[in-house]
Amino acid sequence: MIETITNINSMVNNIVWGWPALILLGFVGVLMTFMTKFFQITHFKHWIVHTIGAIFGDKHVTQHTADRSISQFQSLCTALAATVGTGNIVGVAGAIAAGGPGAVFWMWLIAFFGMMTNYSENVLGILYRRKDDKGEWHGGAMYYLKDGLGAKPGMKGIGTVLAILFSLFCLLASFGIGNMSQVNSMVSNIHTAFGIPNMATGLFLVVAVGAVILGGLKRVARITEKLVPFMVVLYFLGTIIIIATHFTSIPAIFVAIFKGAFSVEAVAGGGFGAGIAMAMKMGFKRGVFSNEAGLGSSVMVHSSSNVKEPVRQGMWGIFEVFADTIIVCTLTAITILSSDAVDLTTGLLTAKGEAVGSSSLMSYSFEQTFGSLGSAFIALAILLFAYSTVLGWSHYGTTACRYLFGEGAVMAYRVIFVVVVFLGSMMEAQLAWDISDTFNGMMMIPNLIGVLVLSPMVMKCTHNYVQRRILHQDVKPMLSVFPDIQAEQEATLTEDAD
């Protein structure tokens, strides 16, 4: 049975993660970067001030809401909870093991353009979101596929079908990237570090996950806004200490990254040019696995924010990718490459690196500086990262389930999700990761089609925002494609004024 699943998954994975899909992913990011006039660079100060900077000075960013929406900071933390996961540790290690140090460069590149892909998804998410009779916002790729793409002449049926397919793939992905692969990493690392049986950790996680997600988005947001800053700062401090103790090797590390990105020799053998292809493919795949730009996933929680400006929430999407890949993944990569597990000259794993395996490269790197406490630290870091990812992805799956089957099916989905937590703790590691990769790709394609077709709307909304907020021109705001929501949001927009 497992062999059959593995073979089927491998066949599908080769299709959804083939070069055509990767080229589409890169093309959309490049297109949105040009259409927004390199917003992530030209307005760098602006989006920094109005995202991470606003946390310390704008009450509208952090204050809890009385209705069923969540704050902008809560939406960021919930989105980061879903993205800052094992992909930042195990995923980066796997990319380096398979693609060499050069894979890191391609992770940076896809993240640079992915900032604007994620930005575009969030802008569209706010423009096309709807509010239910309980006052809760609902948005995501399925909404802009149906109401945006579907509104184009002759595209109604295609928009509807793609919205359903995206929701179905998202539902499946929530059990893969958002559950099984995360849980599997948690139990494996806890067992290695502390000797605790997988089943015991799995049962503990069932209780820990169930207690939060059965309470809905508000409870998930309250947990993640406390957990995410703590775990990121803790991980940041740990990696910075290691990097500081190996600062003399940093120039060689960056040389290896850039050299490896364009090496025509395969990292693990192969023909001419195979090195570039493998490094690029692993960098792209693991980069997307980590920051999820292009999947259309995080937009589902960003759309639940109490924000009124689509571009304001889009800027949180830029920061999300920046924090996840440019900061956290880079710290992971430099930490691994500063150890003796990778030969910086050849890009190959050393005998020690081969012995510990890709899943344990980060633990080994920490052990070199902190001794046995190092592996314990990484085990706990993966526990926190993966746990937060499970919480964040439970909301994505809930949103997809609600869209497909209605509100009545939501509680049943959450119960099944908790059961799958236990199943993930008993699954073979590589299969869990392979299934996650496949579901990611299946979500990505319909979402990217939607972003591509609706790119003029993103460009128009961005231009409108720049005119009003940056150039201070008297222009009517673009807040929603629906006239009733536009009027409602516009009436209270002064609350978000700079």
C-alpha cells in the first residue's frame, strides 16, 4: 500500500513540480515586480514602517477586535505560524544536501520575486473578500478565482472550476504540508533528542492541537501572536551566536553559495549543467515550501484581518516572505554551512554530513557549538515551529472546507485534522515530505493562473494607493470590488489614515 502511494505521488510530483510549473511561478513573481515598479525595493522604507514598524506605534495594527475579524498583527503571526515551520530548518537542510550551497541563492531569488507574488495574493484577497452574517471575513484564492477570474467574459465556468480545484487541493495540502510533514518532523526530533517514543509525542500533540483549533480562528490567532515572536527571536539568538563564533568563515560561505548556484557540475554527480538545474530546482521548491508565496495559502488568514486597505495587507505579505526566507532561512543556511558537515569547496556533504543525514544537519551544527544542549534546542525549535505551522494551516483547511461544503462541515474537518496529527506521527518521514511537495504544487497552479489574469487589478490598486498614501493626491480609494463593501469600508477609512 505504502509503495503504491509512493509511486503515484512520485508521478504526480514530477508533473506539478516540473519546469513548466517552476517557470510559471518565477514568471508571475517577475511580472508582479515589474507591474508594481519594484515596490519591494522602491518603497522599502514605507512597507517596513507600515508593517513591523507599525507594531510599536499604530494601535490599529495590534489591537484585538470585538467582532470576528482579527488584527493585522494577528493575521501576520498566524500566516507566519503557517510559513515559519520545519521548512526553515529541515527544508533548508534538505535543499543544501540535494542541491549544494547554491540552492540557497535560488531560495533568495525566488523569495525576492515571491514577495510581490505574496503581495499580489493579499491585495486580491482583500479586494474580493466577503463578510458572512456573523461578521467574519472570508477570502482567499478561491474567492478571487470565482469572482475575479470568473467575471471575465466567457470565464465564469473556468473561474468556478479553478476555485473548486484550489479549495480541494488546499484541503488535501492542509493534511500534508500543514500537518503530516510538520508532525513527523516534531516526533522524530523529539525522539532523537530526548528518547520519547513517537506515539507518546503524537498523543500529546493531538491534545495540544485539538485544544486550540477546535476553538476557531480567534483562539488560533491569540496563541500564534504570542508564540511566533517568541520562537523567532529565540531561534534568531541561537543562530546568531553560532554564526558569530564562525564569523571568519562567512566570506567562504557566500562564495560557496554564489559559486554553487552557477556550477555546471552536478552536486552529486551527473551531466553537464546538472548542478545548476538541481540547485535551482531545490532552491525554488524548498523556498516555496518555506514561504508559500504563490500557493495562495496565507491570503486566507490575511483576508480575515480588520484592515481596510488592500495594499496595506499586501505589504504584510512582503514582510512575511522577507522574514521567513531572507532572514530565517538564511540564518539556517549559514549555520549549517559554517559547520564541517558541508565541504564549501565541492559543495558536497562531508562524511560527517552524510552520516547525520539532511534532517539532522541543523542539530549537528548546533551540537558543535552548544554540545548536547544544541540538539535539544533544535528539537524544541522544530517543535515550536511545526506546532505553530499546524495551527496556521488548520485555518487554511477550514476555509477550504467551508467554501466546498459549508459551515456545517467545519467542525468535522477540525476533528479529522486532529486525528491526522496522530497518523502523521507514525508515518515514514520521506513520504510525508513528498506528499507535502505534491499538494503544494497542486495548489499553486490554479492560484498562479488567477494572480496572472488579475494582475492588472493589482497594478491598478497599487497605483491608487501610491497616489493617495505616498504622493498624497486626492483620489478615490480602491478597497473592494463589491460596491456595498467599498462604501462600508470607505466610510471608516479615516481610522487607518497615516
